[in-house]
Amino acid sequence: MEALELLKKLTTLDGVSGEEKPVRDFILSHIKDYVDDYKIDNMGNLIAFKKGTGNSGLRIMLDAHMDEVGLMVTHINSDGLLKFQTIGGIEARVLVGKRVRVGEKGIPGVIGFKPIHLQESSERNGSVNKKKLTIDIGAKDREQAEEKVSVGDYVTFAYDPVDFGDNKLMAKALDNRVGCAALMELLKGRYEWDVYGCFTVQEEVGLKGAKTASYQVMPHMALILEGTTCYDVPDTQEQGMSTRCGKGPALTVMDRSVIADRDLVRFIASTAEQHNIPYQYKQTISGGTNAGRIQVNGTGVKVAVMAVPCRYIHTPVSVMDKSDFNHMIALARKVLETLPKSDAAKRCDQLVQPPAISLFADKGGKTYV
């Protein structure tokens, strides 16, 4: 329950790619007493370290990206309306009529569109042209708007989490605050291997933070915790349902960014079966994750992705089943506890991975930020 409440709080925070600080500050305030050390790198990644109880020298990286999709103000019209560009993958039809917050002050606004009464038939039947959308903050002209917002301000959806239905949670930014909340919970434990908990930036715009974080950690293995696509609604063909809500965390075999390590995926699946934890495989190869960047670092990293299915992903009303979130934490914890004795780990002993960059040496403890 504590992890679920943390997740809800995380979804209320604004952290569009490139401006993850509010999310990072919240996470750090909650994990700093559970980890041995931490740092914030030049990209803005938060890297937390927990020393393992063993002496194998093997390192596992747990990754969850902090950023969410959003918008940026690119121009202020003479009438006070704001033009914008999307940051990350947002479908134009999702934007129409949505409430937003603009800038550090959270100025309220709404994304407007021509009323249906005034539209030509071609406009009613065609797709939404993102270039014709504007953000209305109630300003009478450019001068009044400029008193409140500026070009370059980030814009986020203004929606709070809602518990509803059959054990469901609706919220913005479930991709990937579900992974962040799960990783925060996992860092409370201690495991045989050295664990690097990496809360990374700018995943939605090119998997950027994971690349620099993995270069510093040089892990032998990595587990990426995510929120993933789900479309288990009526009239969808079975093969089009990438995942299903309530059927457990989803394991990725392949997507556009990565082919996951077969031994590691099989071990995770067998661990779930051994402990009666429900799981599923992601059935489509759409999308990508930080696993694609982490895998090709150093001499190569054995990677796997574990994700919570999220309906209506990249919208302000994403929906997840709470049991999937809880089961992802339970499964990831069992994997961390038993992985060192697995066949997948034995193969890791043969990897000649460079040592981790000295993240914390000579920095005076938990003050290197």
C-alpha cells in the first residue's frame, strides 16, 4: 500500500523530458535513507548504490525513467494564445480539450480547438492538425500572457490520480512512474549483488539518460522497470492486445529497441511460476525502452524488461490494474534475491566488463549532487 501511495504522488508531479527535477527531488527524499550512496550526474540521472552482501563483483542495474511526455511553448500569439510542440509521442487527437499546467508556476490552461459547429465537413471527418491547436491561458493579448508564461516553458497535463472500477488506477504519467515507484520499493532491500538503482532522464526523446547512466555503472545485467502498452478492449483482435490488465507484469522478448537476453527472460518467467506470481509476455514489438541503449554498453549487458500494462498510455488518463503493479514489485524482488544462483548469472561470470566509474569515491558521502 505504501508503494501504491508513492505512485499516486509521483503521478501528480510534473517531469516532462528535460525537466525531471521535481520528480527526482521527491524520489531522492524517499530513498536516501535506504541506500549506501547516490549521485546526480550531468544529465540529471539519479544513481543510487546499494553494496551487495556477496563478493562476486557482479553489478546489476535497475532502471526506471522519470520523464513523461508533454509539451513546450514555442510562440505566444498577439491574441495571447500559446503555440506549442509535443515532447515525446503524443497523438494529436489526445490533446484536444485537455487541461494543462504551464511553466514552473503551473499556470492553468486548456488546449482549444474549433467547435464542431464551425468546422467544415473536411475538418470534422479528417485528422486533427496539431499545428492548428493552441493553449488558452485566458490572457487578452501577448503582453498579458508574457506576464505569466514564456517561450520554452514546459506544459504538462493537469489531471490527478483516481481510484475506480475493479482495482484500477487512472492517472497521467503512469509511463513511467510505475517503474519509479517499484524501484523505490526494491531499494529498501539488500541483495547479494551490488545494485545500482538508476532513475533516468529523457527516455521519451531518445533513451538518452540510460545511455550515460549505464556508461557510469558498467553493469553485467540490467532490469528495466516500465509501463507498457495495453489495449485489451472489445473488438480488438487477440494478436493486437500487446498486454492485458490484471494478468500480471509483462516480459518483453523483443521490441523495436532490443532483443532481450533469453536466459534472463526465462529465469524471470521460471521465478514467477515457482512463486505463483502471475506474469505475461508482451505480444507486440511496438515501442522501445532504455534496454536498447543499456544492452550495447561496454562489452555488452544482459537485459530484460518487466512492465505494468497501461491502457491509453501517453494520455492524461492512463489506466492500470493495481495488482499488476504489486506483482511486478514482488517478482522483481524474488529475481534479485535468487538471480546470483541462476544459470543466467553463471554466464555473467564470463563477461569481462570494465569496472564502474568511481561514482562515489572522495565525494564525502551522500552529498555529491
